[in-house]
Amino acid sequence: MPTLADIHWPSQKPDAELEFQGSNLGGKIVKVNRILAATALFAVATTILAATNPFRAQPGFGDIGREWGSTSAVYTTPEGNVWVAERCGENTCVGHEDLDNIFLFDSEGNLLKSFGAGLIVWPHGIHVDNDGNVWVTDARGHENRGHQVHKFSADGELLMSLGKAGIAGDGTDEFDQPSDVLVAPDGSIFVVDGHGASGNNRVMKFDSDGDFIKTWGSTGKEDGEFRDPHALAMDSTGRLFVGDRANNRVQIFTQDGEHLETWSQFGRPSGLFIDHNDILYAADSESNTTWGFNRGYLRGIYIGSAFDGFVMYHIPDPNQDPDNASTTAAEGVAVDRDGNIYGAEVGPKQIVKYSRRR
């Protein structure tokens, strides 16, 4: 089997044909169709990366005193603690208004605090700002709750809510299933709005007081367009990364919405996280499913550089038969100060902690 060093990557060859050449190929140059080559290259690369996966999975992180529900929301703090929002033992908090759904754990999974009972219908995305406030998106609506983004203090006090409670819309003060939220160092608030390929499909920007600044994006597959913008992350230079899930790519923007790059090598991104070393983690929970999404890609967590997009590792989906399963593996992802990775799983209803093998 050829190694990564044997492959001339697609960006090096703009023509309709690509060349493979290297010692493992007998020194021969083999020309193949670009699409077939790209698929083959990725399959080779992910096989190699998976074989060198240096992480060990520890399922069942955290005890909340009851059965876990689906979770796609996990985020870490500078102190090494882990915030999680889950869906009340099921895949919705409707009918479970007495149950807390936002939890803080230490890195060993010990529960430190909880809150959120009766406030959220379907917790989806989570973010912790530089002041330690916890932001949660509520991506469904029921009666007078939902379709909002909530800001809590670390002690659970509700400080701000964006959007209209229980009302889905496309106005500048409304959301329709907001998937994720991120607060920039200057306090600017970014929300990706529209869970599902036919939603609002936009990024919205607000100031630190929650006043609307601008929005960009629409439904489509061109640069700057979205189909299910599902996740947000920001690197040390302030570039905004958007997990454009149904388009099977990551798009990178300035904070004013100028498109910079589009990357497809991180799978079908449901969750994104960038650590203090500018390493990008992308959780793919849907590629190659029975629904036919993103065929040829492997589910799991992709790990690579946020600067040049080079993928270094791939943590495989632990499901033994992902082609005959719906959503598996991590949908949300976060990394603590020690490099431990936390995957939030919707289908298996758990948090999995990944630590480096010693």
C-alpha cells in the first residue's frame, strides 16, 4: 500500500488527471481520473491515519444520577473542567421539565454542578466565553420555549436570551433551530442558524449586548452558502470556522463574513473545536450512512492543523457497522488543557473521553 509520502495531492495537479508515483508503486507514474483519485487518496490517507490513532477511548464519561439522553453539546474550560448539555434522558426535554440538562464535570467525570431544568427544549450547541459564561443553543421549539440562544453564568443564572421564545423565524431578532454559538474575544456573538439543509442557512453576528450587527449566507453549495451550518470554532488569528455539514465541508471566514477558504478533508462536520495550539478537531457522525451522505469518508474525529488544513490523525467511529446505522460516533467535540478529547454522542447517548495512549 502506498504511504502519504508517495502521493501527489490534488492541489498540486490542477488538470483533469492526477499522478501517483513513488517507491511503493515501483517508480511508475499512473494517471487516473481526478474524482476517482481523490476518493482513493482519501481512503489511503484515512486508513493510514486510523492505523496510527494514538488515542484510547473511555466510554461513559460522567455520572448524572440517571440515564443519559442524547448529547451533541460539550465544551471545556481553561481550568480543565467539562460542560455538557444533554436531552433529559431521551432526545428531547419536553415532558421532563423537572430535569437539569446542563452539567459541569471535572476531567475525571465527577459532577460539580447542574442547572437548566424547564428552560430548554432541545439543547444542541454549547460555548464557554472568556468570562466563564455558558452559552447554549435551543434548536427546537415547544409552546413558549425554544429557537433561542441562552447565556448563563457559571452558577446557572440566566443572563441573556437571543431570539423569540418558541417562535421560529428568519428576522434579525429570530432564529429557526440555531445549531451553535461562539463568542469572540471582543465579545461579538456568532450564531449558525438553521438545523437541517432547508433551514435559514446563515451566520448571524451580534454585539456583546445582543444587538444585531449583520448576517451572511443563504441556501446553496457555493462558497459563502450553506446547507445545515452545524458548528462554529475560531482560531488564534480570529478566523471563523463553520461546519457546513450537509455540504460536507468546513468554510472559513473573517469575522465580517468574507470567505477565505473551503476544506473538505475533515469529513462531514457535525462539531468543531480549535485548541490553544490551533489544532482543529472535527466530529463526523454521519458520513457513509444508510442515508448516503458523503460516501467514501469515514466517521469519527478528524484532527489537523487549523492553519494549513493538514489532517494528522483520525479517531475511528467505534460502531462496528456504521453503514447500517443512523447517527453514531461524536457529534460534538471538545479538548481540555491536557489534550484529552471529549466526544458528545447523539445516538449512543453518552460522552466518550479519549486520552493519549502511554
